[in-house]
Amino acid sequence: MKLGLERFLASEYEPFQNKRVGLVTNLTGVNQDLVPTIDLFAKHSGINLAALYAPEHGIRGDVKEGEKVDSSQDPQTGLPVYSLYGKSKKPSVEMLSDVDVIVFDLQDLGSRYYTFIYTMAYMMEACQQYKKHFIVLDRPNPIGGEKVEGNLVEEDVRSFVGLLPIPNRHGLTVGELAILFKHEYGYDCELTVIEMENWKRSCYFDETELFWVPPSPNAPTLDMAILYPGTCLLEGTNVSEGRGTTKPFEYVGAPFIDGYQLAKEFNSLGLAGVIARPTSFVPTYQKFEGQVCSGIQLHVTSREDFHSFEAGVRLLEIINKLYPNDFQFVQHPNGRYMFDLLVGTKSMQAQILSGETDTFLAQCQEQSVLFKEQTAKYRLYR
């Protein structure tokens, strides 16, 4: 297969070779030989690289989740690095004044919570406003392009982990999302998507010829990415999702949980494609730093049969049933619940607490099917 990056460097750059180029990227922006896009652009005789733009986690991926990214100067190229995860997530006119074209080359994780796709949306909005051409160098959806899971984000809980009405597992590449954003959500900039060659929707990342480069500090493996559409929901609770361990989003636990009890209850559901194993862990940071947490590790036994979002919802339901006096949804000082922003609705908390999620999950299935039908015309790959 060929990445959009490799096609762009070979010939697709030619219409833009007299333009000043800004590059939105990070450590995942590499070719199949792991050479960074920044270096490839800087050394390319036909590309005038003028500025760099950093998403969440920074241009080199060394900033923790949620931490502000500072604008800086890239030590390798000497170019300015403008933060898209600092005081503002939308670039200002000053940040775009030295470029004519913006190129986006980031590896998405396939879930709506992952902020890179909203960095793309805000950049598209700025390009529309300031008359810049936006180019997406397409990359695979690491968890495949066939499955769609979850609900559509409701208007009153839109945020940077759910800015637009797309499902938890959207099944699209960043290039396809850009086309969707342009034609359905009003990000009507001048857009070019450089497609991949020979990527199939059925392919997971480890079925490509590419090396896995962690898109962020807590995205170390493909297994994490497969589980993430469901286990990310735990971020909105007082249960650890395994941040600060070697298995983030695979480990789930807390000091008040009995891992053997939780594993038994979860496995008794007979959910397809997944088994829970009792375990314990000590997070090095984040929730329960330095404390022993008992819980489970989720093991995916069949990607084709596994539904991560349902597994995440059922897991929360079980934890509340077993530990009703300990389990909590975390409320921020501003009054908002992170769980509501992640799950995309304010109604879900009550359903989990009452053990009545069946109706919600049925609605999710309907919305996922509808989204897949509505986005069929924007899919670039079979």
C-alpha cells in the first residue's frame, strides 16, 4: 500500500510547489520507513515548508493528555511551531499569515474522543475563513473501516472530545472525515484529500505494512485502540482506565474493586469477542497514583465479533451494581460531567445507575446504522 504522504511526495505536491506550506503533524507523521514527514518536507526540493502546527500531546508527542501545548521553535528545522492545543484550538490569522496551504498528516485512532480529528475541523474552519487550501494526507483507520458503534453526540454536550455528531467508533479515515466535515457540517474550505493506495476497509493496522507509532503516550498498542471506544468512557468516572500503567484502556480497576468478582460478573454476560482476566496494578500517575488497584484486563478474542462500546457500557453498569457506594461519575468544578461529554448525552448516567441501558444500546445501534448509510457517499475505499 501507499500512504497519502508517499503519493504527495512523489507527484501530488506539484500543484502546490510555489506555495508556502504549513504542516499539521506529530511523531505519527512518518513514511513506511519511519522517516518523519517534517524531515521529508524540509528536504524536498518542491515543497516550501514554512510553519509547523502541533495538536494535543505536542509536535513530538511528549506532552500528557489534557496539558497545554506551548508554541515553540522546532530545533531540527528552525521553523515556528504553533500550538493548536493551547490558549485556542482554532488557529488565528497571525498563525496562518506565513502560509498559503495547510497539510494535515496525523494518525487518528478511530474513535470520536480522539482530539486530532477536531484539530482538523478547527483548522478547516480557519482555512475557510482565511482562504487557505487544506490538504489531508490520508492514513488508515487503525481499527478498520467497516464497524461503526455508538451514538451521535447531542448538541448540549459538544466538546473537544465530541465536537460533532459522529459515533464513538466512526469507521472513517481522516480523509473521509474531512470530506464529511466539509459537506455535512459546514467546514467548507478548499479541500484536497490525497488518498492511500491499496488500503481496504476490512484491514486493521497490523494487517498493513506500517509500523505502529503510538499517537499519544497512552496509545501504545493496537489492542488499546480496539478497546478505546468503550473503555474511554471510564475517564468520566472514579475508576481507573489504566493510565499510568503499561496497559492503558486495557486495565480497569480501583482500590474499592475486587478484580475476581468483577471478572466473574463481566464474563457471565457472555459478550462476544472479549474475556476479562482479574489483575491488579499501581498507576504511576493520574487516578490512584501509587495505590494498588484491583480490577480486570480485557482481552479481545475476536475483532470481528467484539463491540467495544457495548462492552464499556456494560462494564460501567456492572461496577455500579457491585459497588454502588463507591462508584461515582466525576463532576468538574465548572459543573460539567466528563462522562456526559464522552458518552455524548446527559441521559446515560441515570440509565447506568438504574441498570437500564438496553434501550440506549438499541438506539446506538440504530444511530450507527444510519450514520454508516449517510456517510457511504464519502467513503473513498472499499
